[in-house]
Amino acid sequence: MKKLGILTGILLLQNVFAQQENCNLQKLESNIYKVNTEDLKCLAKNSEKKNTIFFTFARWCEPCLYHLPNFKKIEKDYNVDSYVMLMDAEGSKMTRLAIDYVLEDYPDAKIVILKDREKKNGRKYKDFVKEITPSQFEAISDMSKYIVLNNSGEVQLVTNWKDNKEYPQWKDDTSTIKRIVLPLLEKK
């Protein structure tokens, strides 16, 4: 049984490395890559899974801290590639804190970071949200978003805080996930 787990881990890493090579991603450090909207679409297109899901995360974002465990539960029951997507500046202390926080409880988590822009205007995340969000969804630059793409690289869903019908009970996003995220995904 242990050999099967090791083999599964090796196959998973091979798939992840193939996706990253096919998409020509720039490495931030070890297995953490810099991405933009087109890179997310490329990762989804090169995935062997039907869907790829990204969760926007920052260490200073309180909803992110509460919602991360629910995000990580999705990959256990659904046939998805899942990535934690960091938002802070590439080399910042906050990015390091976020990486350490995620890896502490989820050492196998796939992490990507939103690329810094050449012009530092403080709008990197707002611009990304506008770029990634299809017109049928409201582009709100809040954090703790679920971004779902199909294997054609099409964005199927970008959530925002208004999707949580239990607000102000914002600490638990279970109903939001069940209501709008999971119906897009394929069970294992």
C-alpha cells in the first residue's frame, strides 16, 4: 500500500511538472511558479483533469485562513487539479508567510503566485480579477475566491463574497461551495 502511495505521488508530480513545462512558467522558488491569467488557462488546458480550480489566498486575509481547509477538501473527493494562488508581491515577507502557512498543514499543496507587474501601481490583483472574471459574473477584488476552469481553459466560475448567502457568517463557506462550485466538478 505504501508503494502505491509513493507511485501515485510520483505520477502526480510528473503531471504537475509537465503542465508547468508546457506553459513555460517562471519559477519563483522550488515548486512555486509565477502566473497570470493566460498561465492559468494554459495550466487548465494541459491538465489531465476535467477541471482546474484556483483559490486566491493571502496570509493577512482572514476569510482565506478559514476557507483554505474547505478548498483543500475538494481535491479529495473531486477529479480536479487544485492550486493555492498567492496575491502578495513575489519576493515579499507576506508571500513567504503565506507559503509557510499553506505548506505547514498541506505540504503537498500546489502553489502559484500572481506575477508582479512591471509598473507598480498597486492594482495587480484588481486588474487580474477584471481579466479572469467572465462578464456573467461580478468582478469584485475580494480574496478567498474559487476560480474554476475547464480543460479547454475556459473560466467557468469566479466567486466573490456575495456568493456566501450566509453572510455575515463568512467563516464557513461550505454552502457556497456545495451550491455553486461542486456542481461544476466531476466526482472521483
